[in-house]
Amino acid sequence: MSLSMKGSKRMANKSVQATLDGPRVYAPGRTDSGRLLSMVFTIRGELVRVVSARDMSKREKKEYERGQSEAADSQDTQV
């Protein structure tokens, strides 16, 4: 399974909290099968450690879809 981060850059930059392992990053995305997931991960050197992965809440879905729409609109105006 892979998670597409296309159009999620704005939301993926949100640090959830700092821990001894380093900052935890929130990253929403869509799987290859279309499932919308919210992930929290931390980066240790060259490794990405997934802390949590779950289905998006209604609020997260709404924000994610809005971000996708804004990303598409941005690409349309650049062409």
C-alpha cells in the first residue's frame, strides 16, 4: 500500500508535537485504492517511523478535499 501526498504539502507541514524521537508530523493522504488516511510520523535519520494511521474524520476529509481543490486550481492557473 502506498499513500499519495499530492496536494497535501500544506497540511503535512503541521508538526503535531515534539518528542524525544523528534517532531511528529501530521500527513493526510489517499491510498492507491482511494481510502483517505491521516498519518502521524517521525523521521529518524533516513527512516520514517509511522506513529499512527487511521481513517480521516469528517472535518479532516473536508479540509483535505479543499486542499486538493486549491492545488488543482493552482495548477490550472500556472498552465
